[in-house]
Amino acid sequence: MHVKAGHNESKELKKSFLLGRLNSHQKLLYDLVKERREVNSGELWKVYLERCREIKKPPIAMRTYSEYMSRLIEMELVQWDRALVRGKVRVFCLSD
């Protein structure tokens, strides 16, 4: 019982540490995935651009967006699966 509680606590500490290391655009992308629970890559890009306009922040380039999402996956903050549509569409959700 204590081991399980300690494990969960360490996962939360790691998550908060990693979230603290994100830049503002990475944090915004993470928050958008969190808000939507499950979102495909194209829709996430559109919502990201809309949010940047709302908060008057210049958006990153699409290439940088791809790199940031790969980094969030690498950090195990976000996970992805291939969408059931044609093309290279991914579906993002938060990691457990």
C-alpha cells in the first residue's frame, strides 16, 4: 500500500518537474490537449493558432509545432495513436 502511494507521488513530482521545464508554447500545447482530452494533430494545430491570436502571441512554425509535440511525447506527458483516417494524422491525449 505504501509503495503504491509512493509510486503515485513520485509520478506526480516528475510530472510537475517536467511541466515546469516547458516553454510557453509547449505548455500551451499541453494545456490544449488537456482541455480536449483527445484531439487530432490537424485540429490541435488550428486550435493552437486560434489561442495564439486570442492571447496576442506570435505562433510557432508548423515544423516547430511537430518538434514540440514529439518532445511532449518523449517526456511522456502526452501520448499518441494513429488516427483512423488517411494520411499521417495522429490523435493526442494525456499520458496516464
